[in-house]
Amino acid sequence: MSYRLGLVCEEKSKAGRIFWVIAGLVGLMAILGMPGRAAAQENPYIVAYDHYMEEPGSLDVEYFSTFGTQRGGNDFHAFWMEFEYGATAWWTTEFYLDGQTTFHDSTLFTGFRWENRFRPLKHEHFINPVVYIEYENTSGADKILKEIEGHDVEADNGDPNSEARHDHDHELEFKLLLSSTHKGWNFVENTIATKNLSNDPWEFGYAIGASRPLRLKATPTRCNFCRENVIAGVELYGGLGDRHSFGLKDTSHYLAPVMAVNLPSDWTLRLSAGWGLNDQSHKFLLRWGVSREFAGFGDLVGKMFGGRN
Amino acid sequence: MALLGLSAALLMVSVGQARPEKDFTGNEMAKAPEKWKARTNPLEHDPEAVTAGQKLFGMHCAECHGQNAEGTHRAPTMRSSDVQEATPGAIFWVLTNGIVWHGMPVWSKLPEPMRWQLVAYVKSLGLTSKDLH
């Protein structure tokens, strides 16, 4: 028994170490500064998506945290890394690594996701659609709550890690992202449909949001925390049941003011405080994130593999 | 694990994809609808517009178009006759809509006044000596 426990602990700490080694390498890359610079104009949303793609050839490395309160269990801190790459001006691909710490329990690596977003239209329109396809391979202990779908409720996250980690989710997730920009405001509406690759029914969810920079005109001088660099907004997201029981019954919903600061040094800081809107929701989700854009990443990799200039 | 491998392979393919083509700007300016071409820059007489536009250009555009807008292997110069002879409205239209199939992203995520500041800066550059002759 103690031998088995020892193995589990070793496995857990190994997973945690892998996550932090990757995070450390990314941090090192960021500090050393890869070539090229392009200050991002990132939106403040953490769950919702707008229609803007990553700039072609740029790699955006992002770290996010979610602190969540948990009734009937221990509070948790879930975290994930995103590697978002602009393959073309109409295709963005993104790889995620997820993990979590449940207080008074353990720290786990909980899986990975691979996301692709495609922009089908050539020009800007009043409403701009983007097609989103994601594959998820995560364990039942995953708590990043990057999207809420189906009958996802707070009680799902109350199990101890030792039990939850034995469940596995292989899911395909589809989203239709609709986004409009008008007079500095951005409005987004995302519809989510998810199919677990086991025999579970289709699940549905939504995310909507609105945001605006605090100042629409740029000042002539470089500044960090001036109003033009700050985008504030709000997002609302939740589940819509599944194919057999579509609707709001036994679903969770959140309302979250969001804010992003786009620093001229290519770093973006994000903060979101989310409140659960019903008894099925976590009472409070505090999320924050930091990201850095590496312009010219595609060129750099191309050169490493002897590609074109 | 196989999926992870597939993801990595596709990511490598996508890295090779991210290469904007070069000579498209002039054509795109010409494609701007007449209504857009006719628009004048509301910040034309704003004394700070060019400086602010230069700052924005350095932050968002210089990576591809070069620090002095002289062009790079990724995107063309902004000092060519195609650009300098285009109306402010046409430049604003290209900036807003991007040239998505040729690698230039849409920049409508920058608020309208910032896009006009960029237009003011681009128009202030003038032609290169090569284009003058």
C-alpha cells in the first residue's frame, strides 16, 4: 500500500515538475527576449473569443491562473499555459497544457488541448464569424474552467484529486465565434457544442462579452499604464445542457468583469473576477494571466530548419 | 501520444505557412470602395497625429513593414507611390480590412482614431528617392 502511494506521489510530483520546467523555459525565453517585437493589442476576455487572429508568424506565450472557491470540497488554483501561433492571417493554432493544485490535496498535470481558429471571410463585416475546433485530452481533475458546457456544475470539482484523476475526457469542441467592433466597442457571442468521444451526448454552452479601450486615441509618447493601453469589459458564460436536456436546468453561469493592460514591451496582463450566478456555480472565480508576444517566431524556426528568408 | 505527434507535425507545417506575400498593397488600395476612398482623415490637422501614429507603427507594424516603413522580406514599403498616392481613406480601408489571404491581419481591433493616426504617419513619410524618379 505504502509502495503504491509512493508511486502515485512520485507520478504527481513528476507531472508537476514537467509543467514547471516548461513554464520555466518559457519564462527564460521571455526574459532573454526572442528577436522581433510587436506590441499586442489583446482583448481582455479569458473565456470568450473575438474574431481577431494572432498576427502571422507570431507566437503568443500565455500563462493563466484560476482561483476557485469550492463548497463541499477544497478550494483550488488551476493554471494553464497557452502557446498561440499565427499560422496565417486567417488561421491561428494554439496548444494548451493544464494543471491544478487543490488545497490540502495535491498538484496535478491535468492534460492538454489543441485549438484551431479559422476566419472564413476576407474582409471585415458588421458581424465577423470565426470557426473554432479544439481537441481536448484531459483528466476529470481538470479545473481550469476555460469554458462551461452542458451540465458542468460546482459539485463536479468537489472530488479529491486521487479519484478525479482517473476519469479521462477526450472531447472535440466546436465553437462559432461572432464578433463586432463599433466605435471602439467590441461585442462577442460564442456558441459552444462539445462531443465527448465516448458515448456521451452533445453538450452546449455560451459566452458573450463586451469591451472597450479606456482611451481611443494614442498619446504621442510611450507609456505603460496610460488609458489607451487598458481595455476593460465584461463577460458572461455558462452551460446550456445537452442534447437530451437542453436548457438552463442544472447548469452553471458566471458574470465576470475583465481587464487587460497591453504594455508596449509586448507583455499583456489580464484580470477577471467572476461571480457564480446560481447555486450550481462556484461562488467566486478569480482569474489572472500574463502573456508575451514573440513576433518573428515563424521566421526564426524557418531559419533553424533551413527554410526560406 | 499519436495525437500529440500529429499536433506537433501540423504546428511545424503551420510555421512554414506564416509568410506574408510581398507585393499586394497597391492592388488592395485600388480595390477600396469609392465611399471609403473619399473619406478624409479627421485627424489631418491634429498636431500630435503623426507622432502618435509613428509610435503605433513601431508597436504594431514595424515588425513586418520595417522600423522606418521601408519594407522587409515579409511586407512592402509604405514609401512607394502606390501607398503615397493613395487617398487616406484607401489606406484606412486596407488597415481596417487587412489583406487576409496575403498575410496582412485586420487592424480594426485598433480603435478608429488610432487607425487614422497611423494613416497620418504613413502619409507623412513621402516617397523614397527611387519612387521620385
